[in-house]
Amino acid sequence: MTVMYDQILNIIQDADRISRNETILEQHSKGMTYHQPQKPEIVVYPKSKEEISTLLLYANERKIPVTPFGVGSSLEGQIIPSQGGISLDLTLMNKILEVRPDDFYVKVQPGVTRSQLNKELKKYGLFFPVDPGADASIGGMVSTNASGTNSVKYGTMKDQVLGLEVVLAEGRIIRSGGVVVKSSAGYNLTSLFVGSEGTLGVFTEITLRLRGIPEATVVARATFPSVEAAGSAAAFMLKAGIELGKVELVDEATIKAVNAYKGTTYQEVPTLFLELSGNQLAVNQGVELASEVAKEEGCLVFEFEQDTLARAQLWEARHQVAFAIQAANPGKGLLSTDVCVPISELPNAIKETRRLVEFHGVDAAIFGHVGDGNYHAVLSIDANDLASIKKVEAINQQIVEYALEKGGTCTGEHGIGIGKKQFLRIEHGESVELMQEIKNIIDKKGILNPGKVF
Ligand SMILES: Cc1cc2nc3c(=O)[nH]c(=O)nc-3n(C[C@H](O)[C@H](O)[C@H](O)COP(=O)(O)OP(=O)(O)OC[C@H]3O[C@@H](n4cnc5c(N)ncnc54)[C@H](O)[C@@H]3O)c2cc1C
């Protein structure tokens, strides 16, 4: 162990950027949810691609596992150093390298966070649209192919990453893609790296596509007598070409949990949370049309707001759903399911999930990104009780099986990590072998984030 410290010090040349402090090891040992923690032997904070390259060369020669770390907000145990070794914390590589407003791209280091980037872009009238709930790092978001509420309009990370600089396991530094939105040159390596969960290389520079900040934004809340009516209204709104920026569905039991948690009096019925964005005229027309469509589907109440504070208040219940379940189950952890189904299947999938959790007597918030068929059941879990873990995992399995049967996927945005490994083969069959072969070619000794995905 002393040997490893001395050798790493030789590479990094700065003792302040190498840590064996117990609290720091602990921080890098566990994810946000219920997965079993495992401490790394050492945490290293690189500042350049050259340092990462030399460090990986060293680790590869000695078969030392290396687990990249962004801000640690991933939900499937991706940053847990399952086999010990080095936790490679990229927080100090947080420079915005180049903004090209007229070409709609930015080059960043991987430790830049989403809010840091958007703060900088605001002065150019631009923004970066992918918004996972947490203030995640761009490197982590590339690595999990993150998305969130904005994906109905702007797509997921894979639609925003134009190019990457990647350090491979043997220390080789390569570049993929470029700065333009179109290219048909050769294999699309960028797409291979997006979603690779730290198992194929370490991203040291990321080129992202940017968007103009819409002139107008309006948010709306529409309540419905049933989940089906809400789902059907959302589908008609999409078909009508309404400028939807976000469209989220929250079921009635979840609204009830929010009321209990916040002391609010939201109507306890299935609710659609909408955001319309674009030019003022299109947004005004969109709100009118959305309200008409909602009424045709039996909408009980349709309210909308343009003012910033009032907009936040209208979305308050949506933002509180996971916290409401956590507060109702003090001391317990959470497991968030993450399936995605064809859009038309979403209302039934949500109903089936509610039936399942009630049958098993587990508290759960259920909410969906109706625009793309991705929904979450945030389930309360006692990480110290094997029976609780088994029960919740069994529910997760049934939710995944239902989604796969309908042609969906086990994970829309959180990734495989440790928690969903068993579903990958069920979903992709023999293709998993090809994935494993690709991994073996790029990372021959398997040092990069071992124990994840496969
Ligand atoms: C409250 C809450 C809400 C969330 N909501 C959403 C949501 O709506 N949508 C969504 O997609 N996710 C959501 N997430 C999950 C999480 O925010 C995303 O998975 C995010 O992309 C993780 O980014 P991170 O910086 O925390 O990465 P980390 O958790 O630090 O790492 C994630 C993975 O990326 C790898 N990695 C990190 N940096 C690099 C790099 N430079 N090179 C190579 N690999 C790297 C790690 O090894 C790991 O495998 C949510 C999480 C929380 C806590």
C-alpha cells in the first residue's frame, strides 16, 4: 500500500491531490442508493489528461482497478470501487475550455457541472438542455447517457455529445467525433463511449451541442380522473405538435404522499406537469391547444403560469416526490426503477406498477416522463434488512419484465451499474457477448470500473 502511494505521488507530484483519509475513502465508497459500499484504497484528483494517461499506464501494468468519479450522483452503484484500487475523482478538471456561440458548441473538462455550464452559457443567450435532477458532472452524464425532464424536446446526452477526448486503459489518448452536428466518417466511436459507465475510458474533454434559450416559457398543471386519461392527453398533445418542453405524469398516491410531506392540499388525482417553451406566439397558442386537448380527455383542472416564481410553485409537487417517500420512511434508503416503455404503454405500465407495490406493501412514488415513456418508481428500502432488499428487488424485477414484454428497456437513463446487470442479458441476449468483446479489446486487463455493466 505504501508502495502504491509513493508511486502515485511520483506521477501526480502533489500530495494534496492524493488521499487515504478515511472520510474521503468513505465518500468514494458508496452510491446514492442501497448498493453495498466498498472503499477504494486511494483517491486521486488529476488535473490533466497527461496525469490520467500516466496513472492509467501505471495501473494497467499492475492490474490496479480504476473507477472514475464525477460527483457521485449516479443511482446504480456505478462509482463504487467494487474491487478496491483507485477512485479517480475528476472534480478538479472543471474548466470550460471554449465557447463558440455562433457555432453552437462548447468544449469542457469532465468535472464541469451542469449548473456551472448553464451559468456561463446564459451570457450568450444559450443553454445546455440535459437536466438530471442532480447537479451532475458532464463527464458522469456522458458516461450514463443521462437525460431527464427536457429529453422530450431535446433528446438525451447521446444527442448532445459532438466529440470526446478519451484516455484509454493503456494510457493512449484518442479523440472521437468533432465539433459539427453531422459526420458520416467511419464508425461512430462517440456513441460507443456515451453510456459506457466508466468501463471503456476516461473522458478528459467533451464537446457539447448548445441550444438557444427559448423566448418564452409557460408551465401548466392539469389534473385528470385517471392515469389513462392523463396519458392519453399527453399523447394527443405530442401528436398535435404542441411545443412541449417537458411533460411529466405523477400518479394519485404520489400526490397524496407529497401532501402528507409538505402539508399541501393538491387535488389527489393523476396530474400532468407541462412546460411549453419556444417563441411567445407559439407558446401562447400551445397553451390554448393543450388546455383544449386536456379538457377533451376529461381534465378536471388546468392551470398555467408564466412568471418565474409562480412557475416553480406550480411544479413544486413534481419536485418533491422522492423526498416525500424518503420522509415517510425515515432511516431507510431508496431504489429507483427506471424502465422505459413505448409511449402508448405508459399509462398501463404505471397502473401495473402501482398495483405491484401495493400488493407487496411498499411505499413508492411513481412518476413518468410521459413524452418518452420513461418512468420511475422510487421505492423505500431498508438496506440493512435482507428481506426488505429481496422484496424490493423482486418488485423491480417484475417492473422490468413487464417493460421488456412491452418492447421497452430496463433502464431509460440511470444505466446498468451494479443494480441492473442481471437484466442486460435478458434485454440484449447475444449482443452482450459482442459488448463484452469490445470491452476486452479496449480494456484488455479489465482495470476500468470492473464489476459494472457485465
Ligand atoms: C435526486 C436525483 C435525481 C436524478 N435524476 C436523474 C434524471 O432525471 N435523469 C438521469 O439521467 N439521471 C438522474 N439521476 C442520476 C445521476 O444524476 C446521473 O446518473 C448523472 O449522469 C451522474 O453524474 P455524476 O457526475 O454524478 O457521475 P458519477 O455518479 O460520479 O459517475 C457516474 C458514472 O460515470 C463514470 N464517470 C464519471 N466521470 C467520468 C469521466 N470523466 N470519464 C469516464 N467515466 C466517468 C463513473 O465511473 C460512473 O460509472 C439523478 C440522481 C439524483 C441523486
